[in-house]
Amino acid sequence: MQTLRPLLAALLLAALVPGVAADGRIYRWVDAQGRVHYGDQPARGASEVRVPRVDASGSPAPAAPAISQADCDRTRAELDNYRQAKDIVERDALGKERRYTPEERQQLIAITEGKLAAACGAVPRPAS
């Protein structure tokens, strides 16, 4: 039970202070009087405690949804199209068109690169 006490304290702290555990980082340190402390900012001599993410009911938070290889391939092809396109035009269900500015096109490319990197790993860079 003695070894579980710090972990239980960290979990309790994470549940009571949502901002502390938002990124899963909690730090543990012992002060000069031998008292154990936990916080979201590292103090001198602090060590990071990994706290599992939980939902409001206390159950483990669901993992990010898996993405299929076909979805990765589709997103890579989409990114290639965005990079090669001179203009990007979006058409809604009613046929109304919206033309992206060069800045919006670059933002779309950056967003798609980020999504691809997060879900599928490395993002291929355009050939120079």
C-alpha cells in the first residue's frame, strides 16, 4: 500500500484539478521537511509522474481512433494535390464556389501535413 500512495495521490490531484492533468504532466518532489508535493510545474528535484488519462466517470480515456492505410494513402494523395494545385476551389452542395487565397492554400497544406503526421507518421516533403 505504501508504494501505491503516491500514485493514488497523483490520480486524485489529476481528477480534482482538470488543468493540471490536461497534458498528462504532473511533477512530484519532496521538500526539506520530507513532505511530498505534486504540481503542474516542476520544482527543484522534481520528477515527472505519468498519470493515465481518464474520462469523467474515471474510466480510461479512449485511445485515438486508428486510421487505415487506405485513409493514409488518400490523405497523402490529397496533400500532393494541394501542393501541386495552382488554385484550390471549394464547391458546396449548391454549386457555389469559393476560391482559396494563396495564404489559405498554405494553411490548408500545413493543416493536412499535421493531420497526416499525427495519424500516419512521417509526411513526405515535396520534391525540390
